[in-house]
Amino acid sequence: MISSKAGANHEDCVWVDFDLMEKFMADIFKGLGVPEEDAKICANVLITADKRGIDSHGINRLKPIYFDRGVPVNKSVQEEMLQMAKELGLKGHDFGF
């Protein structure tokens, strides 16, 4: 739900619900080809930063970092990392985002 916050110092600001923004970000990631579960995780990480007041690592990174530069999904790198982890005796979690 989008609403104006009455009594705020910034009368021209529009306040957008965190849940709506998280869904929006997940949809953007999915549109860029990220698998749905990974897209949800990425969106959750970004929105959590915003919820904690760490605006430098929240939704404002979505366009310049992930959209403009392209989402860093490279299966060959993921496979290489998984192979290295196996050789080191580490257990991987699919090395998603």
C-alpha cells in the first residue's frame, strides 16, 4: 500500500510498504533471469538493509548495481567454485547469490 505519511517533516514524500518493495525487487531479479528462490533471497537481503537503516546497501543498489551492470550470474564460475569447495572438503549450498 502506498500512502502519504501525515505529520512527517517531508510532506512531499511518499511512503511505500517494505513488503511491496521486497516483492518488487524479487520481480526485477526474476525478470533479469534469476531463479525465483534466489531472487527472493536477494530482495530480502536488500530490504533488510533498508529496514535496519543501512540505506547505502538497500533498494538504492538495485538499479545501478544489479540492473545497469547486469546480475552477476555465471554458472561456469559457480561450477568452478563448487568443484574447489569439494576439493577442499567443504559442503556447498549451490553457491547462489
